[in-house]
Amino acid sequence: MNLALCFCVRDCEHYLERIFKNIDSMKSLSMNIYCIFIYDNCKDNSAVLLKNYEKQHTNVIVKEIENKSPHRTIRISKARNTCLGIIYNHLKMIQYHIMIDCDDVCCNPWDLNVLNNTLNNVDNDDWDSISFNRDYYYDVWALMFDNFNHHCWGYGMNSRKVVEIMRSEIINKLKTSKTNSIQVISAFNGFCIYKTDKFKEFRYEGLYYNLRPLIPEYEVLKTIQYLRTFDLTIKLDMNPKNECCEHLFYNLSAHKKGCKNKISKFQIVSVQSEQQQPLKPLQQKKTQKSQQFQFSHRSNTKVKLTFN
């Protein structure tokens, strides 16, 4: 099995040695592992550590790129797309590529049993991409699932409340699932495996301008209606210049082409930052009307959605 581990690095000196240790531990899996590190604008010792690691190991690619956008999501999209370019243009034998964050969320030891079982599909799951659960599900920005078809920070003053709702529901969905994974539209959570041949035509984009055309108006309206059952007044921030999680565009593009994106109930990394504190979930209004609400794109309801 041929794997490509993809890392985007900016000022990750404090975590790199532990990332390297995790990579080296994967030798026990008897797989052909290639590592791609893309870095830019590092102000710490990250570049030196990466180059030393490259010299000491085979199948390691370290590349510096110019990345001057003021938008973080555009910068990291460029770095991730550079990883994909190396995979599809130079490492053409790769079967799975894994995007892994190179900071505190992935520096603790990786569970190689979970990783090995997932890659070898011991439970005969039919995923095309699969990310993993955590003690604290932190990456709500990359999520789309069920009634949530708009990015979580696009609700203006109510965005943080929407984040609470989405986190609560994804945790409950994972906890109560009778299978080892749940299907979603988009997820990342710091560590995600992709079937390389299934994602060949897709790329990362980090602006709402790119994401918005992928979401049908009726799906946005469905999301708004669902959130109103939590006593929220919803006003979307649809400024096309806003940053948007790059994983949403990548995963939603694949989803629309029939790819199955899933989240495993199991954990690869168990991490909870000291700054990450679980938020108290909002309570949904338990009215018969809200519970029975079904939204259809054939509805006569007309709501005009425009960019700010």
C-alpha cells in the first residue's frame, strides 16, 4: 500500500519532533510511506527541522512556497493544493493521501491500530474519505452534515451559537451510531484519509465566493429553517470575500460527484487543548410543528439570497 502524508507548516517548531516521531512509528505498518511538507513564511526553526528530517529519511519531500495572501484560508489552500500537485504529478502510485495538521491537534501519539484497520478496511466500510472522532470535536468549521448546509461562521452574531449546536449534534450522532462511521458532506478534524483516485479532480479553495455556488438555495433555506427551531434569528453573512474553511470546498466538490465522506467513531489522536472548552449546547424548541418540518426545493416559499 502506498501512502502520502501531507503536512502544511508555518511556525510549527514546537510540534514537529512529535510529528516526526509519529511518522517514524508508522514503519511498523509495512507500507510505502511518502511524506510531503509544504512550508512558507516560517519565523521559527521549522524550516531547519524539516530540511534535517528530509536529509535523514528517504521518501520525504520538503518544499517552500511563496504565500503572501492576507487570508489564512487562501494560504493554506495553496499549501494543500501544492501537496496534491506533487501527489498527482510526481507520486502517481499513491493509493491514499492523508491530510494531517502539523500543530498541537496531531502531535500526540497516533493510534496505529485504528489507522491500520481503517486503511485495510477491516469492517468493509464504503468510504472515499474518512476523518476521525476526538474527545473534544473541535473542527466545526469543516463540517457539513444533515441539516447544516452552510459554514458555521456565516451567521453573523449568532455564529458561535450555531457552532455549539453543530458540535452537540455531531457528537451525539457519533455517540449513538450503530455503525463504525457516519456519513457527512464534509469533515476534517485535523486528520483525514482520502482515496487518491477518487479525489483527483478536486482542489482546495478558501473563500466563500468559491463555496457559495456549490450550495443550492433550497439547502441554505433548509438550514435556516432548522436553526430557527432553536429560537435563533438567522441572518446569513454572505460576503463573497469572507474566509471559508478550505475543506468545505474540497469535500463538497467531491460529495457532489458521488464521493462518500465519513467520520469514524474511533480516534486517531486524543487531544484537548487547554484553550478548548466545551460549550453548553442550546436546546431545541420541542414543538410539533418544528419536529415535523420538511423542506423541499419544490416549495412555493420564496426567499431571495444575495451577497452583501
